Amino acid sequence: MQTKKVTFSLGPQPHWAGTEAVSPKHTDFIKTLLSTDPCEQLKTRGYAVVELPVEVTILYSAFHKAFEDFCALPEDEKIRYATKQFDIAKYSPNQYHGYSAVEKLKEQYMMRCPGENTTLSTPIVSKSLDFGVLGLQLYEKLDQLCREHATKVVLDLGIPLTNLTRILDPVYKTGTRPT
């Protein structure tokens, strides 16, 4: 288990970083996207902007609160949840699942899709806010929403559904804490 603080530094950035032009959007831009059929958006742009169901926004709010509580913990407490995944000499310096930080830029908690025998530990920040369970429940709800839209597009295009299902990662018992 990691017990010392590990910091990362952001590598060299291109000369244009932070100076990219931003195109102005019409004030109804988001409203227009939300009123457009998600399947049509996926077919024409490759992504869709969708309105989330209320239960998902409530779950997101609880997860966000748990993440804020986690970020407020002392560094030595957060670093307990850093799980080394790669050899820094060969791969990205952002080599941790769980907690990691890039000094003066960000803190993050990378949660991967769980599967059988997954061992990533997650913090319980309070009795009512289990960070790991909330994150996995949110992942499961968003994953299901994406699968529904992708399935509609595949069927609408006349593509066999097996072409989609064989490339999707399985969701295995998410949203629960192992006993």
C-alpha cells in the first residue's frame, strides 16, 4: 500500500495550449441539442447530448458530494487509495487507479469498470456516502443509458445487434460493496 505522497508534473504542452479560439454558440444551443433525437445526434455527430433522468442527477449530486468530502481529507489519508498500475519508466506518469494528483492542476479518483476479482479499494467518506458504491451505481446508470441509445442506432441502421454487444464491456455486479 502506498504511504508516501507521490506528485506528478504536467509534461510539455504545445505552444497553442490555452489559447485556442472558442467559437461562440447561440443562446439556444443546448436547448436545441436536447430537443434533437439522441439517435440522430449519434448518427450525424458521433455523440449525443441528452437530458439525464432525475434519478441519475440525484445520484450524481450524492457522488459529487462524496467526492468533495474525499478531496477535503488530508493528503496522507487520500494517498492510501492510490493503487499503482503501471511502471512509470514505461508508461504515463499518471499511473494510478484510485487517487492521484497532478500538482497545481488537479486531484482525481480513477475508477475502472469493475469485474470479477477487482481489487480497487474505495473510501467510505461517511456512513451515508459510500464513495465507491455511489460511483459504481452512477457508472451503471450512465452505462445503461448509453447502451439504450447505441442499441437504437444499431437497430435503426439495420446492423446486427451482435456487432454492438460483442464490443461492449460487461457490467459485473456494480453498485454494491463486496462483503
